Amino acid sequence: MDFQLDEAQTMLAEMSDRMGREQFAPKAARWDREHEYPHENVEALRRAGLLGMTIPKKFGGPERPLIDVVLAIEQIAKYCGVTARIVVETNMGALGCVMAYGSEAQQRELARRVLEDGDKPAIGMTEPGAGTDLTALKTRAVERDGGYVVDGTKHWITGGGISKTNLIFARVIDREGRDQGIGGILVDLGTPGFTIGRVEDAMGLRGIPEAELIFENCAVPAANLVVCDPKDGFKKLMNGYNAQRIGASSVALGIARGAHDLALEYMGQRVAFGKKLKEFQGLDWMMAESEMQLEAARLLVYRAACNARLLPNNVMLPQMKEASIAKAFTGHAAFEVVSESLQMFGAAGYSRELPLERMLRDVRMFQIGGGTTQAQLNMIARSIFPPG
Ligand SMILES: Cc1cc2nc3c(=O)[nH]c(=O)nc-3n(C[C@H](O)[C@H](O)[C@H](O)COP(=O)(O)OP(=O)(O)OC[C@H]3O[C@@H](n4cnc5c(N)ncnc54)[C@H](O)[C@@H]3O)c2cc1C
């Protein structure tokens, strides 16, 4: 077991930290305030080689391990949670599912879109009537005229309306009308019958739209089907999605680390009762507790990333239990750490003049999106109380 980063990883983390501090921090408040997607950051990330880091060499990617993506995300999230999420979605999520289970043509095309166009693939699972209980989803992909016709509505889809590539979870019905279980199908933005509905007025991470995707008689070629396996299709898709949980945890961890760093700095400056804040033992203990939470969260996230197992194509998928533990622990710990950091600033922390209030709103998401804390606890519980 080795807790040291190698030279290339140290350089990657330093570069990501520098980009975050110099390029992303100055405009982070603007994306939030204006509800604006940071296109210029996507291009900067693409040029720096931070999009599609996990894409296999045979498709033109650098094929870096999952832990490297985690290192980059954590550093960037200290300064801009929205931009860090773009790194997640261009390395994990839909990309992970397609790279693990898609056809070679799908993999090649998605690799090109991410690496050359900076496309941030979206993953459409959640529906108004199916969130934690995804098996209740109603969207259908019905085989017809040599292709599939998709009907249904997804909501809270990150990047909806921005992402050209959309991996949609749907119940697949074959041409004989037989239910083939839940599968994944790719639908490009602009396909007739695919429209964008309501965009959420979300509490945080407001620089990426959370949108409704509406499919009405939307015909796509048969070659767009990613997974169709009546026995294991849904399991495969959820497996493919596991890496996203590590990515989400890394964003939460980075936001919390960023807030903690700001608080430490402020405590060395702010004077009360003739002493600097850092000279009050009660406050030091609050920060020491936060430090422990951050270190524990980081170990869990790094472990899940390092233990990811290798699938064909060098796709790395974390184990379900490790990913769930990392996400449940980090989501909670990160929120507590940001809240304690904000507390160090007193009223100033509650003002929009400083980034703390935005960080608190942003970090709250990670106990919900990508599977709620309770959903993670269910998965952990299932692993310690196996069926039967
Ligand atoms: C910012 C953001 C981005 C998102 N991005 C995406 C995206 O890109 N793609 C996508 O498909 N979805 C996305 N989502 C949706 C997200 O995955 C769902 O919100 C989440 O899975 C929970 O579903 P729900 O909101 O329907 O809550 P529900 O499933 O209705 O749950 C409500 C409450 O009940 C609890 N609960 C439900 N079932 C159980 C149970 N069996 N045991 C214990 N507790 C339970 C939940 O934990 C929660 O507290 C996003 C959400 C947010 C907030």
C-alpha cells in the first residue's frame, strides 16, 4: 500500500490547482449568478488534457487511471464546483457506461466528441416518477422500422440542452413487443422528437442546467442502443455509473477543502478580543475536526478510485460498496466542513461578497444527486446483510 503520489500525479494536481486558482476562481460567482454554462472553461480543460482523461489510447485518449481524474477534480473543485463537475461528466457517467458496454463505433464517436469538441455527455436516468427507484421508469425505446422509437420524460438531467450526447435509460421493447428490461440508448440533441422542457431553478451548481428532456416519437438508429440485456442490462448500466459516484465525491471533497483553506487563512487575519481567531482553542478544535473529516473522506475516495477494477478497453469501474461508502461519507462530511468554514467568517461568510455561501449551496447537492445518501446506505447495508 502506497500513500504517495508519483511525479506525474503531483504535476497533474499542481497544474489543476493552478488552473483553478488563476482561471476558474475569478468567474465562479458569475456562472452561479447568471446561470451561465462556462464554455470558456470547457475549452481550457480540453486544451489542458483534462477532458476524456480515461479514454483509451486506441480512441486517441491518454488512458489515465481513475485516481488521476480524482486528483484533478479535487483541485479544481476548490475554486469552482461547476467546472469540476464538467471534468466528472467528461470522464465518468455516460462516458464510463459507453466505454464499458457500448459498441466500438459508439466508443470511437463519443471519444471524438469529448476530446475534440468538448462535448459533455449527459446521462438521463431520473424521471418525475422514478428517482431512487429507477426500476419504475416509464421511458420506452420500442424497436420499429429497423431502429428504436423513444417516448418519455426525464428531469434533473445535468447539461440537458448543452450536451450533444445523451445516454437515456429506457425500457427496451423488441419488435415482437417483448420487454427486454432497462437498457441505454444514445439520443443526440437536435434529433426530431427530442425537446428540452423546464430548466430547474436549482439551489446551487447553477452554471450547469438541470433540465427536462422530452421524447415524443423520437426515432433513433438501432446502432444507438448501448446496452440491451434482459438479464443484466440494468446492472451493467448501474455498474458503469459507479465511477460517477467517485467523481461526485471528489467534487464535494474539493469544495470542502477549498472552504476549509479559506477559513484557515481568515483565522490568521481576523482579530477578536485582541487575539487572532486561530488563537482560540475552541475554533482550532472545530478546524481540527474538519481536517479529520477531510482526510478520512479523501482516503475513502482515493481507495475507491485506486481499487477500481479494469474492464476490457481499460475502463476502470469502482466496486459498488467502496463507491457508496465514499459518496455517503463525503457528501455528509463535506457539507459539515463547508458549514463550519463559513462559521469562521461570521456575517461575512453569509454574504454573497465571499464564495462561502455559494460553496455551501453547491456542496449540498452531493447528498442528493448521483444517488441520495439513503440510497448509498441501502447499498452498503445490502453488502453487509447479503440476501438469504
Ligand atoms: C443537481 C442535481 C443533478 C442531477 N443530475 C442528474 C442527472 O444528470 N441525471 C439523472 O438521471 N438524474 C440526475 N439527478 C437526479 C438525482 O439522481 C435524483 O434526484 C436522486 O436519485 C433522487 O431521486 P428523487 O429526487 O426522485 O428522490 P426520491 O427517490 O423521491 O427520494 C425522496 C427521499 O426519499 C428517500 N428514499 C427514497 N427511497 C428510499 C429507500 N428505499 N430507502 C430510504 N430512503 C429512500 C431519498 O433518499 C430522498 O431523501 C440530479 C439531481 C440533482 C439535485
